Amino acid sequence: MASNTAQNHDQTISIAPLLNELMGSKNSSSQKATTADEIAAALSLVFRNQLSPIQCSSLLTILRITGRDREPLVLARCGQAMREAAAQVDRKHLRYIARVRGRKEGSYRGGFCDLVGTGGDGWSTFNVSTTASILASSLLLLSKHGNRASSSTSGSADLLQAIRPRAPVIEAVTAKVLPSVYEKSNYAFLFAPTFHSGMRHVAPVRKELGFRTIFNLLGPLANPVEGNIEARIVGVPQHELGSVFAEALKLNGARKGMVVCGEEQLDEISCAGRTYCWRLVERPNPAFRGPRNEEDEEFTTSDEEGEPRSLIDIERFMIEPSDFGVERHPLSEVSPGRLPAENAATLMKLLQDKLPRGDPVLDFVLLNAAALFVIAGVCDSDTSDMGLGDDGKVIHETGPGGLRWKEGVRRARWAVESGQAFASLERYIEASHIATDQCT
């Protein structure tokens, strides 16, 4: 794949043979097809600063023009390479925390969840996935993986750092202190530059290229706690990426999740119309011979040796606001996204229940938080005892996919109106400041 010129980091390794192979496979069917593992191995050199800027830009460009960066197996393997190069978390400790602190309900087993989009849809809407993830942390353990803005006016990190009067210290939540953060909070923001420091080596190349590369797609597949994630929702900006990402998640070992794309090419569940969905559904595997009790297994999404406990199917359907019992709102009412300070002010109003019912931003957030509740499995429960303010009246009505979307909204509203979503954010902010002291 590559000819070694040095064994140490920061010394260049040539991938000229692989680049020629990739170009040859585009121009001739008789050429040997480069495997996903070879592409991932080449990409991993970036994280160790062992690839020259010219060859790095060549690799990213060729992957783009050949379409190899949109193949499920390539994305899955490159996502794995990116995670392996990241700061490593204590997975055993996180599994323990999930068992002890995770609030099991319905088919939700108390594991970690994520709600994330690839970005790049061009709509620059309000920070809906970040806000929805905070709402969801009222009932779920959340590992929100994110960064500063790339193509929008306000990224998830920008939003959090603009919170007033007291913002979280997002850089303080490192791999080392992450378990201690979760001992105090259901929510943690995993700031990409903190966990993926090797990405700094490719930043100048990406800026010079000026077009979206495979790295613009890998974020949702590179969550540092991937092996501990029980459920997630991933938004993509193009319909054709939906099945690609669903298959990539499946190849990565994901057992429970949903890929979404708004009909307007939006990487969120749309408040304006229909949303395409690709749901990963867990089915019992009749060939499984391990323990039948989930408590006897680790909460991971990766298959162990031998037959897995479950098999994964991908179901396709569409949803729209009426399935959630919510009115439609034009995207013009939730976009263009404002500057971080303005969005942070809206976030705090929402969490403090100061936005009126029917507010477009509120409904947009409720849709996306509700969907994560549904996919995680808490809405499968026929009883409800969330706490103060919960009337316990479960909405059993089902919609597309046979799922309880309106029950998800009921729970998301409770998170806001009970103050539990705001309290969850406050606990995370406090935990991040404590983490700062641990780092000094």
C-alpha cells in the first residue's frame, strides 16, 4: 500500500502506489480494486502526520472524484481508523456507569446515545441537534460529539461556549475525565479537537481544497465512545447518503439507530415537511448461544466472537410533523441560523420554558428530541413515571415504522416544562468546571 521512508511519527510515508491504484480503478475495470482497509490505512497516516500535504490532498480529491468516499465499507473502515487514532476512553468504566446510572425504561437499556448531523446541508438552521440532545439527556445518557462551525454560522461547540451567564468548559472534558463527568451528569459534550488531535494535521489541506471531503462525513462515525453507544440518530444532507450511512453504521456494529434526511435535503428531522428515515432494527438471532440476560453482557454495539445476540435489519419509511402531533413550520422560520450568542439566548429561553407552545424553534427541537426517545426505546414502555409533572398518560398511538412518535413529543415537552432539561445542562456545566480543576 505504501512505501515506508521512516518508522516514526512526523516523518513522511509515500502512498504513491495506492494513489495510482485508485486512479487506475476509476479508469479501467481490469485494474485491482483498492480495498476499504487500504484506504483506511492510508487515511490513518494523516492522524500521525506521516502524509505529505500533496499526497494528502491527492488522496482526498481522488476519493471524492471516484466516489469511494461514499461507499459504506470505506466510511465504516475510515471511521474506525479515526476512532483508533483518537484519545481512548475507559470503556469498562463507562459500561459500569451505564449499568449504574442509566435509567432503563421500555427497550432502552440505559446506554449512551448520540444525536448528530454531518452538516453541510446549506440551510444553516438553529442548533437543533445540540439543543435536542440536551432535552434528551433528561432521560438518556448523552455523548454529544461535535465541533465548531464549518459551513454554518453556529456550530455545536460555538453554541455551548456562548451560553450565559456560565458556559461549560468544553475543552476540559477529556478522555481521562469523561467517566467522572458522567458520574455527575447525564450529558457530556465530546469536543472533536480534544479527542481527535491528529485532525490538526489535515486542517490546512482541507482549507486549501475548498470542497467537502470524506472528513466532512466521518464525524458521526467517529464518536470516541462508539463502542458504548446504544442508540443514535444521524442526519445526512442528501437522500442518497441515507442508505449509505445506515449500512456504514451497521458495518460498525451499531444495533439501534436511525439515519434521517429532510425532504429539503436537511440533515435533521424537518419541521417543514417529510423526512426520509432509515432505521436500524435489532432482531433476535436464533443462532445466538450466549447468555439470554442482557445484564450478563457488556453494553457495546460491537459483535463479540461467535454469533451475535441480534441481527440488524434496515427499515425505510417517512415521517412528518403531523406524525408527532406537531404543526408544520417553514424552514425560513428556523433559518438562517443566527450567531452563537443569539442562538445560545434562544437555547436558554427554550430550556427555561419561556418559548410559547407552537414556537417554530421549540417544535423543531421537540421533533428531534422525541425521535431519539423513540429510537432509544423509552417510548416502548406502557407506563411512565418520569418525575414531577409527568401525568403518566402514555400515548400508545403508533405512526410510521410502528413507533410512538407522539409519546416521544410528550416526553420531550415534559423535559422542558418540568425543568429537567435545564437541570441536566446545569449539571453538565458544573461537571465541566470540576473537570477543569482535575486537569490543572
